[in-house]
Amino acid sequence: MAQQEINTNTLRAWLDAGKKVTVLDVRTTSEREEWKIPGSIHIDAYTDLKKNNPDALKSVNFDKTIPVVTVCAGGKTSSIAAEMLQASGYETYNLQGGMKSWSLAWNTASLAFEDFEIIQFRRTGKGCLSYMVISDQEAMVIDASLPIEVYKEFLNQKGLSLSYVADTHIHADHLSRTKELAGKYGIKPSFPSNDKQRFPFTPIADGQEFRIGGIKVKAIHTPGHTLESTGYLIDDKVILTGDTLFTDGVGRPDLKADKEEAKKKASLLFHSIQKLIRLDQSIIVMPGHSSQPIAFDHQPIQSVLREVVKNTPLLKESEQEFVQSLLKRIPNPPENYLKIVEKNITGDFTDVNPVDLEAGANRCAIS
């Protein structure tokens, strides 16, 4: 029997619908620790599979009534695993393109209020979070990180008018689709005021307000992760914090910065976070990333501000302690971040393949 394959969209749809499926990750342990498909099972069989060792998967004892999807980095080694399992009587599919392709897989969760709704779009493997704020059939999209067709489908299904498309900052871990999405709807993209981006955009100033249907969205300048970083306070109930403040951590201050610049940005970040934590403690924080694979559970990644403060020890430190702690904990930067930043500055992605450039987990948070 010819080997069967499955693409990312199909596996994403299966998981989103709650279909019973066993996802078997055969990468090395170190690769697995970087990022993974939520709910997947891991067997470090990479070396044995490369050697075509017939005992590479001898420990496998899955329910044969449930299909198995094999996964590796690019889809080649997992193909060997799929053949072995198929020969053992399993209904097996190999994930085309492996984790590289899975980088663009997504799911959603939503949060509803009396006057507005927020849809959280989650790149499940990479952890990028983007948002659609909806009120009275008007919408604003913030930090678009998925192909624009995803947002267009939601806008069309709900019969929404897209009024604004904005980013919280110039991203380093994914290509911003904000310029492209705005252009598709004939509007100018909005970005926090900066002198870096080399294409026309509407600059967002500290304190500026957007009207979406019956609500207001207020921009709050929060430099530190980047100099232009800005959060968006939605109707005084929810704040989209980008990479400044996470539910249990803070943003890193070192991207495109030397040691001294990172120290200055860490100090800026401290003061930005102090500004945020002086807001009403019942405000809901919805960040720009998750450091863990995002389950297909339709539960938004969020926390009320008082819980964020309670669960983030860094926020209890003095400025000097905060800066020192932050600089000691900075993880290695993503290998691709400089190129991604440059692409987001030019807004021209014609010469890159997003699947290749964006592969890998994000490393924006420090806890």
C-alpha cells in the first residue's frame, strides 16, 4: 500500500474538531524541546530511523483504531516512521513538510463582552498571538501573523467591516502581515511611531484612541522590548500588551542591541511595566505570544493584571534588581530574527519563503 500523507491544514482541522488522532513526534529530544504539536507523543527515534533500524519504533503500542500522524522537522524521517507503522497494521499518515509547515498551523479562542468581542488567533506551534477586536460589525486586527486569508475568512463569515490593522511593535520572530492585510482592504496600516519602517504607514502616538463600533481602543507607549512597543487598552477592560508583558513574564530587551543598549532598554521596560501595573488590577492581559504550544481548547491565553503581578516575581523587584535579573536571563536570540526584522522594516517579503524563515519557536519572553 502506498504511503499516505496529510498536510498541515488537514491535521489542524482534525485537532480543532476534536478528532481522535495520535501524533507521533520522532525528532531528537533537543529539537522537541524547542517546539512541538500540542498533545503529541514523543519517541526520540531520529537516529535509528535514519539508519533504517527495524527496531526504531519497537516501543510503540498505540490503539490501532486511532490513526497515527508521524512528524519530524521536514517530513522526511517521519516518512520512514510512517512506513514502519503502516507495515505493523496502523492507519498512518506522514505530515507533509513536518514542523516547518506546522509553523503556520493555527487555532482560535474568543472573549466576549457586552459591547465587543475579541478573537485570539494562535499560531499553535510558534506561539504567536494576533487579535481581531469586533464591535457593531466593525473590526480592528492587531499583530497579524497568519496568512491574510485567515483573517479575510473571519471578516467575511461575520460580515465585518475592517477599519484598522495595527501592530504592537516591529516583530523579530514572524513576518508581519499587517501591511498586506491593510492593503487588501484599501486602508493604510498603522504602526507605533518610528523612523525605521520604509513604507507608508499611519503612525500611532502614545494616548491615541481608535473608535471601533461602540468602543474605544487606546494606545499606550511601552518602550523596552523595542523602542516603539505599544499596548492597546480596549474599552478599559482588556489590554493587548504585545511582547512587553506576558501572563507570567516580560519581554526581552536585547534584540538588535549591544550590552549597553540592552541595559538601557531593560530600564525602559521596567518603567513601561510600572505604567501598566498601575492600571485597574481587574483589566485582562492578553499578550503577543505564548512560550508553550497552544492547545486546541478554545480557551484564550489571558490573565487579569493582579494575577500577572502575583505570578511574575520580576515585577516585585526594584529597577536595579529588575535590570540585573533580566540581563542574566536573556536566552539565545533566534537565528533568523535579524532577517525577519529587516523584512518587517521593508515590508517586502517577495524573496523569502515564510515557512523556511519563520520556522522555530519564539524566544521573546523572560520569566
